[in-house]
Amino acid sequence: MAALTPAELVAVWEAGHKLPDCEKALVALAPALPGTDPHHLRALSIGARNAHLLALRRDTFGPVMRAFVKCPACSEPLEFEQDIAELLAGYRAPAAREFTLHIDGHELSCRMPDSSDLAAASQLFFQEEVAEALFERSVLDVRLHGEALPLTALPHDLRLQVQAEIAGRDPLSQIAIPLGCAACRHVWHAGLEIVAFFWTEIERMARAVLDDVVQLARGYGWREDDILAMSPQRRQFYLEAMA
Ligand SMILES: [Zn+2]
């Protein structure tokens, strides 16, 4: 995957900053996957989309993600470092998004959620509501011993099984980072929201690039397009030459 150039970072930030996260993800991936049909991009399973985002993040900002989290047991702040190669090791995009499950006499036709499902749920404010909306969109048909069954009639433990199956068949749809607290020895898995994480970095870098544009335009009178086309090294050289 090609890294986002400085000009692309600024364009991605500008195009996506008011959009929900599910759309931000597609805006960021579009320049990195030139020639990809936007419908195809939108129809990627969430895990496949996340695999692309992780690869793009690695190629644009480097192989290691760093962030601060609070221990949920004792609130101690700790810095985590996650190598993207570890998350992508052995990853294979699912061959098909639709599949059939047979559990306890039930036959369920399911599909892995994609970006249009996330978009449909993006107006909901509570995680439980989002999960419920995605689940309803993921289960296309339920039959019990051949008879059609409404989704609401599914027993609770069966629902949980189906949800786990859907997530399990789409690796990276949920990214869990194993963490341990040095202060209290608590260990847990923290769910990483890769779009929000990556977007924070995109925004920070886009603003830094535009700060450079302002300084170089003031100092040398160059046009924005010409400055954005420069490599970071060249921009840095001209900035230092002004000092
Ligand atoms: Zn702790």
C-alpha cells in the first residue's frame, strides 16, 4: 500500500473531518487504493477494511502504534506500544461475506457487516444500539426446523453465539490489544478503535503540514500546491534555511 503523501493527508483531512468515522475510513483509503471502485471499498467487511487501514497507517506513519490508556482496575496511566505487523500476521481476508450457520436446529443466513451497515448505524448514540442494529442487518434469515423465525424470537444465548460467529469469521473486525498494568498487575484486552486512532494522527499531521505551508509561503512566496508537493525532508530543509 502506498503511504499517504503530504498533499493527500491534507486532502483526506479536509474531505473527512466532518464525517462519521465509518466515512472517514473510506476517505482515507481511497487515495491509497487508486482505481478501486468506491462501491467495492464500501462493501469490504469491517475486518478487511481495518486490515487496509492498519497497512496504510504502517506505511504512512510507521510500524508501531503508541498511545496512552488508563488501567481499568487502578486508573494508572500506561503507554502501550503495538506493532502493526503482529496484528496483521497471518491475516487473510474472508473469502465470502455471506455464510450459513447451523446451531441447535436453527439455520441462519448471515453476512458480515460492511461500511454501509456502519453508516446506517452511525446516527445511534449507544454502543448497545449500534451492536443491535448491526446484528439485525447481519442476519438475513432465521429458520427453526425449516420454519421461518423472527430474529426477536432467537434465544439470548444463541444470539450471543451468532454474534461471536460473525465476529470470528471476520478477523480484525474488532481489534483487541493485550495489556498489563505494572502497578496493579491487572491484565486485560483493550478494544482499539483504529479509525479514531488513525484519524487523530492524520489530523495532527495535516495541521503540521499546513503550518509549514504558512511559514514557507510567507518566507519564500511559494504556492500552496508547490509546497505540498515537496517531500517532508525538503520542506524541513527550507524551513531551517529561513531560521
Ligand atoms: Zn492497574
